[in-house]
Amino acid sequence: MIQVLRLIEVAVDRVVGHSLTRRVGAFGLLMGVVPALVVSIFTGLIIFSLMVDRVNANLSEAGGLAQQQVLFRLSNGEQTLSDIADSTIVRNGLLDTEGRSGYLDPFLHSYVARYPAVELAALTDFQGEPLTLVANTSLPWDPALWATARTAVDRGEAIWKMLEGDTPIAVVAYPVLYPPTSSFEGALVVLIDLRKTVGAALERMPTGLTVEVFDLRGELKLRHGALESQLRASMRFPLVLPHLDGFPGLELVVSMSAWEAYKPLAIFFSLFIALGLISIMVARSISQRLSAQLLGPLRKLDDAVSNVGLDGRVRGGDVPVFGHDEIARLATGFNRMMAAIRSAQEELESKVVERTRRLHTAQSRLNGVLESIRDIIYSVSLDHSRTLYMSPAHREIAELRDVPAERRYTVLCTLVHPDEAGRIEAFRREVQTSGFGEIRYRLRKLDGSALWVQERAYLVFDETGKPSHIDGILTDVTAGVSAELAREAAERSLRIRDRALASCDEGVLIAEVTDDRVERLVYANDAFLSLSGRCREELIDKDWRTIEVDERDAQSLRELRRIIRNRSHGRQRMRLKRKDATSLWVEISVAPVQGTGNGSASHMIGIITNVSELVHGEQRYRKVVDAVREVIYQVDNEGRWTFLNPAWTAITGHKVEETLGASFFDFVHPDDHPFNVECFSELIAGKRDHVRHEVRYLTRNGETRWMQVFGQPVTDDDGDLIGFSGTLADITESRDAAEILRLRDRALQASSNGIVIVDRSQRGNPVIFVNSAFERITGYTAAEITGRNCKLLQGRDTNQSEVEVLREALRQEKPCTVTLRNYRKSGEMFWNELTVSPVRDADTGAVTHYVGVQNDVTARREADLRLLDLFMRLDMVFTLSPDGFVSFDGDDRVAFVNPAFERMSGFSSGEMAGLTRDAPIAGLPSRTDRTANR
Amino acid sequence: MNPRAVVSDTRRRLIGGAVAAGALVAAGGWRGALAAEPLVVGIDAEFGDPTSTSAIAIRRGVKEAAREINDKGGLLGGRPLVVMALDNRSLPARGLANLRQFAATPNLLAYLCGKFSPVTLEQIPLVHDEKIILLNPWSAADSIADNGRTPNFAFRVGLRDSWAMGALLDSARDRGLQRVGLILPTSAWGRSCKTAVDNHLAANHGPAITMTEWHHWGDATGLAARYAAILASGAEAVILVANEPEGAALVKTIAALPQADRLPVLSHWGVAGGPFAKLCGTALHDIDFSLVQTFSFARQTHAEAVAMIPRACELFGVGDPTHIDSVGGFAHAYDLVQLLARAVERAGTTDRNQIREALLQPIEYRGLTHHYAPAFAAGRQEALSPDQLFMARFHPDGRLLPLET
């Protein structure tokens, strides 16, 4: 129990916090509420159960009544049916087909009429086929009807069946016993509308109740009364006819709307709750008022106490005192205490005010002084971590206003240039040890600019002689330092310049020029001294015109003087006369030096460059160019001649001066213009880096010369094209010569004989040229045979007699003709009638080459052989023939007689040979007689 | 909204059977292959009726005839005759269902109905729709054979209500009973008998009908009231049209009454449809009870009948053929089947139309019941005639003997 109370306490504390008022109020509430709640819950439960019982009782009563009534009616109905089924009328009707309509039908009619609930009555045979039927409804004939009848007959028991769906129609079939056979030979089938049976009973139900009949499957069969909502209180009553096995299970459900049922309860409860809430609120307000009364003075006390602590001042009036209870006494004592404190406070305050005022005055005076000082005066702790004071001058260096005062020195230290860190350390150590230190170092301001400061720091000792803090002054010395550094830098650069000038290869002279035509040399570098061969003393302070120049260059010197007098820029080339009277080509370029202040030149500076090499080089070049037989040219990028050497005149006859400036196209043969243009445009377009072609140029006297043109683009330093330069070579003769050569070459190629040229001067006597006929004959291409010896054609067949003949001729350096067996590339043999001729050098007479002419005489040889063969055959024929043959040659002389003729004539061939046609014939008879007679 | 419009699968079976049967009939050339295919004779009778012996007698008659035919080598080239008996439990509905089954049976030649005219009458339309030959050994309603159909497929060997009622009325007249009361069942049979009575009395002299009482078929209890009413109406006799349960009930009722109140009862042959004597017990001997019959071994004494006696006694398990219950049914059924066999042989086919035609041809046959010469003819589908009816009485030993003795 105590645990519970404690828990409650804790919970309440959490809710109400630390206010006693609220705590008291809460407890009061709790004490009032809890029992009330308990009581009310119990009461509520009791009442609820009573209500429920009441509702159930109502339902039960109504439902029971309904159930009874329904069952009564059903039972009645069932009994009637049963009786009817047993009646003789019905039994008789089973077999009396004709007569049954007479008595059974009226009987059924009267039955149906008497019971409005019966929709249909029929008598069926043993198969369920209706024999007679009376109906007062328009229900459709459901095959279920007759099936039920059949089932009743088969089972021999009454069947009650509710039709499917939510129709409250029951099918009832009673089997009809046929006494003679004691078997069920038919059934009495009846359709009962439960609504009508039962409905009447339900009519008498009290309003507000809904009665529903469900079958065992839960299908609603019948409903009386409407039920709006799903929420209801209901009770179930089974409908059972116990003596009837076939009676379908039905259920009567009586319901009433839950709202209706429990309305009183709801009302009661709401009332109850309302009352409860009201009482709670009343209790709450009473307890609160009580606690307020109780605790009002305490609260005032509390306020006063909290006020005291606010800013050390006591304020507020006295606490009101009510009555004489403990709280009143406490309040009175508190008041007295407060009064005493107040007076003490006032005294103190006035003292403090006075002192503060004096302090402020002193401080403001000090601040005024410090602000005027531009140096930063500071005071820091011994470890430099805490700034004890810093004068306002720090603004110059860095904006430290936003930095807390204590940290200002440290922040300033961060501005120190990183390179100085080490020196700073040393400086600080010195201060610590010796009591004084001085350092100059760089700061880097926030904007990146550098600042030179000089810091002086002193160690300050307190009364006891211990070091207490460090005082110091920071002075901005940037200006002075910068000036110093600048001066040093200037001096250094001057010295460097001086050395540069001195070490320069080119001569440098500086002359001081004033307005009154004083042009006095003030500086000459070593290079000039060596160039001129003079020494410094001879030049310095002397007028520059003492420098001697070669007489040939007087013009240039005059020009130079003019330039100098005008204090302008210029460049001249002249021969300098050295001290040893030799001349040296130099190029002098002069420029004015602006003086400070008025803008006119104070000095002239001259650079003297040794250009003797250059000049000589130019001269040599000139000689070569002029001497060369080829034309050396330059054209600008529009094709105008800008330079031509004398060879131009030699070749074309045009004068150089006349040609320069003219377009070079004017000199090219018109027919070659397009070609020329094409070549040059490719060059211009950058597709080629040079041109080399041959065109015809026109000479002064109208002739055409063939020129080989070579050209390259000329670009300036930026790579821009400024023109072309190149050579023109007169190749007319060589072209003619080449033409003749080509002609001969074609002739060679055209020859149907194979022509081979062998170079004797090379080892192995290689072939250097073969014509196409050779290729055709031998089957070897020029590439295959070139460089190789002709022996290749002999193949392996090198042991020919003709080869020996050839070799001999070659040795004797004589021409010869042989017929060799050569082999084509395919291996085919061909007869080669080869004629070899030596070629001698025109000058030396030595044999340099051999020319071989091939003739494929294979066919001819074969023809010869065939002919020979034929002749041999003919010869054979003549020789062997029994007939005599005489052949005559072209002169009609006997050329040949065969043996047969010899035998016949008796003449031998030797005798006959050479004889004319007539002679032997004339002589024939005698001879033949002779022989015949033998 | 005719409930009969509800299609049942029996109808489907019917159609199927008809198609099958038609196909088989059309393929008549298959006769060779069907050489051994049996021919079927159906019986649709009240086997399920507990007190009925008529169905049994009819079946025995059919089977005996079939046995003899099969022994002689069958029909149509050696085809055996088989019997298909179905129970209609005396209910028309069942009768129709059975008839549909017959229609679906291939090679069915004809069928015999039972004793209940209402059932048979219900079957007449379907008989003609399916063209099944109806051989009626018992059902007495006139309109079974006089059904007005052409072609008429119903043939009867037996009596008609008109003949029976005429015979009863004549018997009453001949016995000098002037006033009679009628007890008729509330069924087609009852109505048919009523019509017959009215027609007969209109055409002939006869006793006066004092009271016509209708009793519910199957309801044995109301008969006492019926009888009492008749008795009260001053009738001298009762003409009873009922089956054996009702008849037995009436007999017992009458026997329980004082002698003075016991009127003689002239009954239609319905009571012979069961073991009437047993059902009545001794009460039967206490009253004057006579019934109309068409056959008795004691009366039909020609050779063929006499020759049947031992066989019949054996079949029925009795010593004396006059002890046989429902003997008329036996004899009629036997004769009908024999006539059928002759017609089938004459037709030479299983086509029922042709068999029907053949039945109407002059067939001479010395049967149990009668010497048929011919049995049927065009327009006359009754094989017997009114002069073949006679009254019979149950003797105390249980024998049913003709009255004239």
C-alpha cells in the first residue's frame, strides 16, 4: 500500500512539478476522485448487467411467445397434413384415376381454401408424378417438389424441406400408405408459405422487435419487422417438432435494435459521467482555493526571495502578512531582514559609485594619450599568452577590435612572417633572461602586404621582485626599411647593368648630349675598346665624333651624325678605322635615352656590332651568285621578280633591271602557263614544300628555252609567305639529247628481236637492259634478268659448241653470230640466233658494253628439220622405188637419179649429174636397149 | 400447367426402348443371327397385393403355355418364349411404369394384364401408343376391349362387367329376388359395373335396385355401414362388386349379423382374385354367397381341360383342381398365350402389328376355357361370350363349384 502511495506521489510530482499548491490540489483531487471512481464503476457494472438482463428478459418473453405460437401453428399444420395423408379419400385417389377428380380434388380444394398458408396440394404416385394438383398460387413448379415426394415415398416418412433462397416456402411430402399392399404408393405434397402460417403469430409481436426465421444454413426465410442497423440485441429460439424427424431445423431470432435495448443504460451512464465530472471539478476548485489561501503568502515570500538574487539588489516591497500563524511570523521576520539588507546595500552603492567615477576619469585620460601614440604599447603575461593591455594603435596593423582584449597580442603574433619565427623566439628568450630585448621583423598583414615592425620589450617586476609581466612597444618602421632596401636593390641592379654592359660582345657607347650640341662620351665598354683598338682614356669625355671612320663610308657617317643630332633612332653600316689603321665593318645603331624631368633626351646610346664577317660573306655570296650559270631568282608572293642574278641575262637576254618588278609569268611560254600556275599554286597552298618542273621560257629574241624550275617558298619569321626563291637551269640541250635517247630507246623496245645490253665493266657481265621482245621470247621479265648473266638462258645446257664460238668472239672482242639452244623461263627450249656486238667507249675505245640481238629461230629450225625429214623420206622413196626417178634443178640440169633409174639406164648418178634435160633422154633408148638385152 | 408435362426419365427410357425395339424389328433380316433370341411375353399384375392369388394363377397359366410351346420347339424357328412378370401392386401408376418397361423390352410380343380394371384401363392409351398387344385374362371392365381405338391392341379371354352384371342380375331374377342392393367400389370398375347394371336393367327385366352403395377401395371398414344401408333399404339381396378383402370383410360382417339380416350375396368374380374361402373363414358357410365365373375344371371337361388337370394340381399344389384359387385366371392366361403363339407363327414375324393382324385371323384352337373357332375377329376382340358365364359357390371344403349341381 505504501509503495502504491509512493508511486502515486512520484507520478503526481512529475505532473505538477514543484508547486506545493498544485501538489495539494492534486492530492485533494485524487483523494476525492479515486473512491468516487471505484464506487461508480461498481455501480455501473451492476446497472449494466441489470439492463442486459432486462433486455434479455424482454426478448426472451417476446421470442418465447413467438416460438410457441409458430410451433403451435406448424404442429397443427403438420397434424392436419398427416391426417389427410392417412385418409381413405387420399388413399383411394391413388388408384382411382377417373374418379379421384370427383372426390379428391374437391377435398384438396377445400383443404387449400381452409388453410391460406397452403399454396399447393398435390397427390403424387409412387414415382413422384403428380396425379392431381390444386394450387392457389402462381409459384413456378419446382422439380424439387416432386423429388421430395419421391423421397418421402422411398423413405416412407414425411419430408419437410425449405425451398432454397430467401423464400419462406416449405415443401412437405407425406407418403400415402396403400393398405392392400401395405406399401407407400404415393405422396401428398403440399407447399406451405410460412409467412402465412407463422406471420399471423408474428403480427402480435410487440413493435420494436424484429423476428426472423433462419434455416440451419443461416439463410433468412422470413422476417417480420424492419431492422435498421446491424447493431442489435437478439435471442435465438429453435423451432423443432420433435416427433417429426423430417422437420427441417429452423431458428427463430428475435432482435431489437441495440440502441433501443440499451438506451436507458446509455442515458444513465452519460448522466452518471456528467455528474461525476461535475463533482470532480467542484472538488478540484475547492481544493485549489484552499491551497491558494494557504500558500499565497508563501508565494509572495518566494517571489521576494527570487528577486533578491537577481542582480544583487534588493527590491520589492514588504510581504503582506495575514493573521498570526507561522507563515505570518515568518513573513514579519523576513521583512525586517530585508529592510536591514536594503540600507546596507544603499551605503555600499554610494561608495562604489564615487570610486567608479574617479576611475573612469583616469581611464579616459590615459586612453586619450594612448590613442595619439601611433606605436602599439602593450602589456602581456610572462608567457605571452594573455594580453593585459594593448593600445589602440594596433588598428594600423590589423583590425583587432573584434578580438577579445586578452588575445590581441597573440593574434598579432600570428601575423608574423613565417620566416621570422625563429628570431622571434630568440628575442623572447632574451627578454626573459636579460630583461630587455629589441628586434626588427616582418609582419604579414591580412591583405598580404608586408610590414616591418620594431619591437622593444621590458620585463616588469612586481613588489616582490618577481617578474610579473612584460611591457613592450611595437613601432612600424616599414617606410624606413623599405627605403633602405630599395636603395640597396637599386645599387645592386646598377652594378649588374654595369657588368652586363662591360661583358657584352658588342660595343656600347653612351654619350651625354645637351641642348647646346655637346655630345660627349661618358661611357665605353670593353668590347668597344677592343673593336676600336683604343683605350678608355682616349674616348671618355671626348666628343664622339673623334671616332674615325673609313673615307669610303663618309655618306654613312654623315647619316649617323644626322641621326644623333636629331636625337632619334637609326642604324648605319660603315667601316671603322681602328687605331692600327685597319678597317672593320661595323653596324652602329643609336637610340636616345630620355632624361628625367623635361622629356628630352639626355644621352644617346650606341651599339656597335662587328659585321665584317657578314659583309664579307655577302660579298662572297654575291660573287657566286653572279658567276653561277643558273639563274637564281626571288619573286614576291605576287609573282614579281625581286632578285635575279646575271645568269638571267646570259640565258634569256633580258636585262635584270628591266625584269625586276615584272611578273615572272610574262616570261613563261603561254602554253606552259597553266602548268606553271598549277605547280606554283600547290606550293602556295602548302601542298608541296618545293616545285621542280620544266617549262619553256621566252628569250628576248623570241626563242624558247627549256628551263628546269626549282622553287621554294620564303617565309618571314612569323611563317608568313613573302615570296619564292629558287633556280632556273637551261636544259634545252640536255632535253634534246634526252629526246634522241628516248627515241632510240623506243626503237629498241619496238624491235621484234630481243635486245640485251650487258655491262662489261661490272663483274659478272650483268645484263643492264633488255627490251620487251626479249621478255617475250625468253619469258623472263626485265626485273628478273637485269643484273644477272645471259648464261641464265642456257640453263643446264651450257655444253654447246656454239657457246665456245661465242666465248672466243667475246675474248677477241669481235662481233659474232651463233645459234644456241636457250631455255625460256618455263623450261621450254628455243633456238636462239644470237648476234653479239661490242660497244666501245667513244673516248677510250675500250669495250664497255655488249649488245646482243636475239632471234628466236626455233620455228625456222624446226621447219628446216621437218624439211630435212621430208627430203630424207622422199630420198628413201626415190631410192627404194622400182621406178626410175630423175630430178632436175632450177637450171634444168639433172640433180638426182635414184638407184632404180641407174639400174634401168645403166648410168650412174655421177654420170648423169649436171646433164641437161635433153641429153640423158636422148641417150636413153640405146642404154635401155642395152640393159634390156642383158 | 399440366403436371403430366413434367418429363420423367421413364419417358426417356420409353423412347430409347422404342428406338431399340424399332431398330431390331427393322433389321428383320437378322433373323438368322437372332435364331436363338428369346421372345418375351409380359405379365403386369398385382403380385404385390397380399391377398391376391389372381396374379399367381395368371403367371402359372402363361408359364405352362410357354413351357409347352418351348417343348415343341419354340416359335419362329426355334426361338424360345420367355415370361417377364412385373408387379403393379394394383396401382395404375405402377401399371403404366411397367408398361413403359415392356415397351423398352426388345422382342416383346404381348403382355397380360392383371385383375384390376382401373390399372388396365389406365394402360390402354399407352398400349396403343406403343402398339403393345394386350392379352387380358381377367380385368372385366368393358371399355378395356371396347376402347374405341383402331387398330385395337386389346384382346380378352374372360368376362366383361356388362356380362357379369347381367349374369348376376339374371341370377337374382331367376332366384326370385325382386329387390337388390348394389355395393360398388369407388373406382372405374365400380363405375363400369354401375353403367352395366343400368344398361342391363334398361334392356332387360330384372330386379329393382333399392340402394347403390359405394365403398372405398382398400377400405374394408366401411362395408358394414354400406351393408347396413342396403339392408335398411329393404333389399332382398346384395349384388357385390368388390375384391377379396372387401368381399371377405362383407362376408364376415354379414355372418356376424343375425340370420334374418343375412341377405344372399351375388358377387362379381373379383372376390375370386384371392384365397377367398380362407379369408372368409367359416363365415363364408354361414351366408348365401355366389359369384360369377367363366371356367371350372368341374365344368370344362373336354379333353384338353382334363389333360391339364394333373399339371394344374401340381402347379398349384392341390389335390382337387376345384381347390385352385383364381383358376379362371390360369385357364384364360394359358389360352391367351397359346392363341398368341399360333398368331405369331402365322404372322411369321415379331412385328406386333402383324401379330395383331394374325390374331384377328381365324384361329381355331381347342383351349382350356373354350373351343375357339375362331378366337377373335375384326371388331370382336372378346374371345368368350355371355353364355359362357356361370354362377359358382364355395363349398365348405373350400372348393369352388358351379351352381347347377
